[in-house]
Amino acid sequence: MIIPSVVSLIGTLFIGVLLFHLRQRIKENGTADIEADLKPLPQFNTLTNQVGRMIESRQPLHISLGRGRLIGPSSPASIAALNILNHLTEHSKPGHTLPAVTTGDASLIPAAQDTVRQNFASIPQVVTGQLSQHHELATFAADSDYPTAYAAAITQTIHQQKTVNNILLGHYGSEIGLMTAAGQQAEIPQFVATDDPTALAIAHAFTQDTLIGEDLLAATAYLDKEPAHLASLQVQDYMRWFICALIFITALFKWIVN
């Protein structure tokens, strides 16, 4: 029991030191080199362009955070969705238009509301004015245990608020088909990033701008390009190579022994 604990501690310390070193190197040398090594994901460029579309049209972005819980198996996808929400609301301030934020889990509501409020705090007249028109900072569409009701609420939001696009982030199931069909009917661009393969397969029939798994979790690094986030991607790549090498060496050792 002691040896595995010591190995885990040494591994954690090594990763921490490596992360700190890479972060400092990126801060000193800039992000150009590491950005060149990142896997190309043009979907993020499409996502960023939607902010400009919102500013030009003065119509709100629709950003749904999924029906995954903030604490649980789907929490990584939910946290990634909140990070993308933070990026989009921060860059949409020049448009003076609050986004239409929806979610299918109550645990995400306080975090989503705080994200929108903090990014629009410098222009309180926007928050006050639009809230007086019955626009909420974030809407609890329906409970996660009722996915069809959640999809119906999203469909209503898209059509009633005349959103400029349909951005679906986080955890979904097959109900995503109703949401993307509503976006297609409204003839608006759509962006889907989810951790569920079934939801992705359905959404892919309606839009090519889709992300899954680790691409969703890497969204903050791609969008904000902060040294700490870029360094974490580098560390993950190094750990993949290390694990692959360890597996190969172990297999080779067993083959030689036998």
C-alpha cells in the first residue's frame, strides 16, 4: 500500500513541476509555437465568428449548457460548457445583448448566472434594461430527468427569442435531435460540443461544427490561449507518449521473459 502511494505522489509532483515549467516557458516565448503544434479545430473559429454575427444583428446568442450535473460523471463536460459560456459572454459585450442561456440541470443555474452577470457588470444598463423585458440571465428549461421536455423548451427559446444561432454544449442524449432540428428549421448556424457519442452522431446530421470528448475539454485552451491552459495540453500529450512507451516496454519485457 505504501509503494503505490509513493509512486502516485512522485508522479503528481513531477506533473506539477512539468506544468509549471511549460507554463513559464510559454509566458516567456509566447504562444505561437505551441499553437502551431495544436490539432487544427476550425470549429472554434466558427464559434468565435458567431459573436460577430450577434453584434451585427443585435439578436441574442442561444447557449445551452446541457443536462449534465455539475457534480457527477458528466461534470467535466458541464465545466467545459461553462468555460465556453464565459468566453462567449466576455466577447459579446460590445453587442450590448444578453445571450439566451438555458440548461437542463439546476446545479448549473447559479454558475451560469454569475458568469453572465460578471461579464456584463461593466454595462449594468444592459442587464437592467433587458431583464425588465423578462429576459433572465440563465433559464432552467426542464429537469434533466425529462430530456424530451428539455428539448421542447429549447425549441421554444430558439423560435420565440429569434436567436442568431444555436450553441449546444455539455451532456446530451438523443433529445439533441429535436434541438438541432429546431435550429435547422430556423435556418441559423449551429455548434454542438458534447461528451455523448450518440448525441454527436445525431447532431452531425444537422451541422458539421461538432466536437466530442477531449476536444470539448480543450476548448478553453483553444479559445482563450492562456499559458496555463496551453501548458496543460502539452503535459497531456507528454503523458500519452509516456503511457504508450510504458505499455510497449512492459509488453516487450513480458515477451522476453516468456
